Amino acid sequence: MAAAEASASFLGLGPGSRDPSSGSRRRSRGPRNRKKGWKRLSGPEAQLGREVSDFLEEVASEQRITGGLISEQPDEGLFFLDTGNATKDKGRPSPPQKPLHVDLVLQPLSKVPAPKDILAHQIPNARKLRHHREFWAKQAAKGRFPREERRLRSRLRRDKPPPAPPHREKGRSDPQRDFYDLWGAHNPLDQALVGQDPWFLQQTKKAKIKRPTRLQPLPEVPALEVIDGGGSYNPAFGEHQALLLRAHEEELKKQREEQKLERRLKIPDGIPLPTPETVLQEQCEGLLEEEEEEEEEEQDKEVEPREAPKGSKGKKTEQQRRREKEARALAQQQRREAAARRARQELFRLRALRRHVTRAEAELRRRRALRAAARAAERSRPRRVGRLRYQAPALDVQLSHEIPECLRGLKPEGSILRDRFKSFQKRNMIEPRERAKFKRRYRLKYVEKRAFRAVT
């Protein structure tokens, strides 16, 4: 019996033998109590698995939409009473209006609340920090403090506290603290330096720093400039003529600049145009006449007579020295007398000098006013930010015969993008730019292919 059972566990080699595992023994297909194993089932078990899966999905959908199973919902949550256009009683309050469909579409469909973000409430090393705080709280009760706090306490004991001012300013971190201009005249940081010696402030590095040029206010130009009334699609006659006059003056200015450039580049009348012969002559100028000039110089040297030796002058006599000394003394005395005479005459010119000083002061005040006006006008002009200068855009203007009769026939003028770009440049927000020019670095090389060369 034991031998028969042992032989049954092995594969038979006889003609009538068969695989012992192909009988009633079946291979396991995995667990059937999970959804993963339902797909591997066949027959009624597979149908049962699909039905259970559909049921669970339907239950989950009902929970998302209605907040629970429909079979468990009350009648008031599933049905409503349509009263139609029933008359409203004056004594009763009006029922709440039904929300609009657009509002209902924006409401969330899912009734399941969003999961709580646990990571948002977690703090790294929270347990370690809590133990650290508890430890130092116990040490503080015993009179022991960390190293940083001990240093701070010793510094406070060493330094004498300053006297309390009558009006203590609020701290920098206080949101109720008043704001002030750092570069203004009433800066509270500079109040302690008022009345002190400028040289002392300069040597102690406490003098007020001059506001840098890059922090100067931007030009007083609005972000959006509105065109004049003459640029409207239905402008008044006077405003439109004024706009046309401005555009005409700009065109004349451009034309004068072009004519000025042409006059400078134009060849003057009476001068013939250069030819190849004249160009060659100018290039060879001075090369063929060097030998002739050398010969002429040699002939001039031969013709020139020899100069006689200069004779030696004798010494001055005593009489000559005395006369020169007397002449110098007389000239000096005459200069002193002339200066005294001019000083006496200046006394009679006090009125003229007073008028001259008054006119000079008036001229100085006028120039000072002009400089102040020029500085005020300079604030509204764009500065030199980059390599190029700011070029004002052309006026968008329509001629009298181009103005449409109605708004539908209006043609667009200018570009909004170009207008914004020019506005940024005028307010010194970006530098003036120009379109990049393509410059080929290497010369193009033409190569004839071998196949094409064989055909030709």
C-alpha cells in the first residue's frame, strides 16, 4: 500500500500511465477574497465579481454626489414641491429664490470633504525642539540660561542704559509705526545730527549721505498719455487743425535735418569730380619731385655768401647804467601815480558801479530762474539710459479727407504694443533699442557636389 502511494506521486513511464496532477487536483489561481482575484475567475464566480464591483462603484458615486445612499435619503432631499406661479401672500415672507444655473454649475459635485493635509501641520524636529524648550524652561527656573542670553545680560549690565526720551519712537517691527521718507528733510534718523559741526560729522562718518543719481525719481510722465482732441474719430475743427500744425512742424524739422546733411556731404560747385587720373596723381604727389628739390637746395647753398663773424659788443658804461636805472624809476613812479589817479576817479563812479551791481544781480537771478526751469523741464524728459537716445514716435494723425463719416469706417492708427514700448522708454524703465543687424562672420563658401559636377 505504501509502495503504491509512493509510485503514484511519480510520473509513470508505462503505456497506460498518466500525470497524477491532471486528475481531481487543480492548480491554485490565487486568493478569491480580493478584487484582484475576481478577474481571473470564470463562470458564475466571474459574473458575481463583476456585479459586486459595479455595486461598490455605484455606492461610491452616490456618496460623492448626494453625501450618502439614495435609499437612506429622506423624501425632502429627493423631491420638492413645485408650486408654480402661485400668488404670494403679503403677510408671509417670500420664499428663498432658486439659485441660478450658472451658480449651480460652479458648485462642487463631490459631497466628500477634501482630505486633511497632515504635512501642513507637521513641524520638522518638533519633538526635539519641544524637549529643548522644556529643558531650558527648567534651567531658567534654577537661574541658568543659554550662552547667548548670558552674553546679552552681561552686555546690558555693562552698558549704561540711555536716558528715556520724552516721546519714545515705536520699534521698527511695530506695524503701528509711522512711515517717513529716508531722503526727506524731516528724517528722524538725522534729528540727532542737527546743529553739530559739519567737519566733525564728515570725519566721524555721520554726515548725511547724498542721494545717489540712480535713485532720483522717474520722469513726471503719466503711464498712459491721452492724445489730443484732434486725434478723435470726430474731432473739432480747431483741435484737428492744431494737431495738423504740430505734425507739419515735425515734418519740416525732419526735412531741414535731411537738407542739412545733404549740404554737408555735397561737393562744392566749381570743384571737378575725381577721376582715376587725378586719384593716381594725388597718390604719387611728392614722390617724383624729391630729387629736383634736393638739387635746388644744393645750388642754393653754393650761391649763398659766407656770413661775416659777429663782432663782440663792449661793456656798458656807468652813464648808461645810471640812465637805465633812472628810466626804470620814472616808469615805476608813473605807474603809481596812474593807479592813485584811477582810485580817486573811482569815487565819482559810485552811482555807476551801484547800477552795474544791480544789473549784474538781476542778470544772476534771471539765469538762476532759467536754470531752475531747465531742471524742472529735465525731469519730464527721458534720460540717457543706454547707448542710443530716445526718439519720440511720430504723431498718429489723419488728414481732413481721411476722417470717416461714421465709427464703422474708422481705420486703426498706430499700434498699442509700440505705444507701450515707447512709454516704457520715455519713463526710463527700459533703454532705447534698435533692431539687431545680421552680420555674417565668415564668407559663404560655394562647393560644387561631385555628382552634379559629373553630370555637367
